[in-house]
Amino acid sequence: MKRNVLIVFLIFFIFFVISFLTNILGPIIPDIIDSFDLSIGLAGFLPFSFFIAYGIMSIPSGILMEKYSAKPVLLWAFFMAFAGALLFALFPTFEIAMVSLFSIGIGMAMLQVVINPLLRQAGGEEHFAFNSVMAQLFFGAASFLSPLLYSYLVQNLHSQNTNPVISLFNSLVAADLKWVSLYWVFAVTALVVAIIIKLVKFPAVELKEDEKIDTGKAFKELLGNRYVILFFVGIFCYVGTEQGIANWTSKFLQTYHGVDPATTGATIISYFWGLLTIGCLLGLVFLKLFDSRTVLIVFSSGAIISLALALFGSVDIALIAFPLTGFFASVMWSVIVSLALNSVGHHHGTFSGILCTGIAGGAVVPLIIGGLGELLGLQLAMACMFLTLGYILSIGLWARPLVKNATIKHWSDLFKLSQA
């Protein structure tokens, strides 16, 4: 099939937007707590409102994709994101924030289901692996940049800065709610992307058998397989850990080390996502050299050590160790998903839908941390992620994939790979 370069680059941009909207919540949680006078427990409902949408919409989105094709689902997704962001930008209250985040979360869940089959179709199956890595780079770049944009806006709004854009934001947001300007950015971004999608002609996406979702016999059959449940828990634990660190690190640093969340705190979150992206690239190399289960064990052990240093070390250690957890978490998603799909011989589309609902771990784990933070303090509450990381480490011990990842055992293999 002829490649559609325009669509491929549009998909890369969509990956950027998904990350931009998804991963900004962590840096702004301290501001939300202060602005609305929230307890840590109540603040835990913010990521819950966003990520629970993944658990609700992942499988329905796959069904919508099969029935209506990619373009309508993409438009609906960005409309949900636009409506949610605009609603909160206009009415910035805690209650509206939860509704807004749920709406944006639904949109992001729909996008996640649609764009991978679309990328395969538009970019060509033979280029899918390369394009997937490129998409993750765009995803990581947005995660790195969005906290920096937050810092810039908070430091320049209602100041002596005469930039026309800053002046416009000054008229839209109150001086004590500078961070709300991000939601105006989100609303405009979602609207612009929706308009682009409306104007662009999309290729017809023919779902492969392993991309289709069957909610009938196949679904029941998979739920009867204990490995399906075990890998679902693995995805749940990974996303819960990733979001637990991303959402609570800035507040932890503010509480225990007096770090300013709008500057240093946001920068640390930016480094977390940056190292996670770099780790993805290095992970590709490691997966060509070592068995994926070994890689998972080593990286999850590194994440446990880094988290321990971040939670119980000095401020100087914490500022290094929190970003390092991102580096060690980098390979977990891809390794868990590949081990899962390689452990079941059929119904991969339905299985993928089940695994995607595990993204709801990003809703539950931060909520648990918030609740425990009220009772035990945030330091001990975040220590609950040793359990989730421990479970991820265990996957490397008990996983028995039907197909193992191909590794380079001899220099001749490396030469063959370079000629591929």
C-alpha cells in the first residue's frame, strides 16, 4: 500500500497532543490543591477522574472504530477534549475540574485506540515498528515540554511581560489562578487539531484480525485465562506507578523539601518524562541483546532502588532519583504488552482492549496515594508503589511467552539486522 506521509506526520502530532494533555496534571496538582484549598485525599480524585475514562472507554472505542472508521472517532475524541478543556477554562472550580478531566480522558482513550491501526495503514506495515518508535518520541517530547510551558505561564502571567499572548491570558485568567491558562491552551489545541482532521482526507482503515475487538465468545474465553488477568494487573500496576510518581512528585518535593512546584518541581517532572523517553530508545537496544524478561527484571529493580532513594534520601538525592525512576520505567509498558500478547495465541485485538482498560491503574493508584497521604503522610503513601513495582518485577520471573523476543547472539546477526 502507498504510504501517506501527511497522515503519518498528523498522527505523530496527535501523539504529541495526547501526551501534552495527559501528563500536565502532575506539575499543576500543588497549584490545584492551593487554589481550591483541597486535602491530599480530595486531590487524588483529579487523576482518578481522568484515567478512569480509559477503563470505561477503551473497549467501546474499539467497537466505534470498527463501525464508523477512524476519522469520525478522531473528531469525536477531540471534541470531547475541547469541550472538557473549555468548560474548565470558563468555570474553574474543583467540581468542574473533575467533569473536565473525565471528558478529556474519554477523548484521549478514544485516540489511543484509533491511532495505532491508522498509523499502520498510513505508514505501511513494513514501517510500523519504526513509526511506532517515532510516535513515542513525539509523545515523550510533549511530556518533557508541557511542564516547562506551565512554568513559563505561571511566572509571566500578571507580570511586567508585555507579550501579546501573555496579555490575552491576563484578561482570561485571574491572578490567583494563573495555571488555568493551560486549559485555554488545551482548548485551542484540541480545536485546531479537530479542524485539521476535518479538512484532511483519511485512508480507509481495514482492521487486521488481531486488531478487532470481540465482546462475545472471545472476551469470555480470554477472561478465563489466568495469564490474561495477570498481565492486565501488570498494565494496571505500570500505569498506576507511572502516574503515581508523575502526579505526586511535585507535591512531595514541596511538602518535604520546600521545593517550588512552579519552577523546580515542574522541571523535575519534565526530566522524569524526558528520561522515560530516552530510556525507550536505549530499551530498543537492550531488547536486541537480552531476553525481555531479563530486561524487565533489571529495569524494575532499578526503579525500586530509585524510588527508595527519592522518598527517603536528601533533597539533592531526590531531585536526581525521581527523574531516574522515569528512565527505569521506560521499557515496562512495551515489555509487558509484548509478553502479554506473545503469551496468548489468539484474540489479540480483544486482548489488547482488555489490556488498555488496565490504564485505569492511573486512576486508582494516585487516588490510593492521596487517601493514604491523609492518614500516613505522602512519603509513606507513595511507598505503596513498591508493591506495584514488585509485581512488575515478578512478571519477569513467571511470564512464559509462546514466542520470545529475537536477540543478537552473534556479530553475523548484527550484520543481517543492518541489511534488513
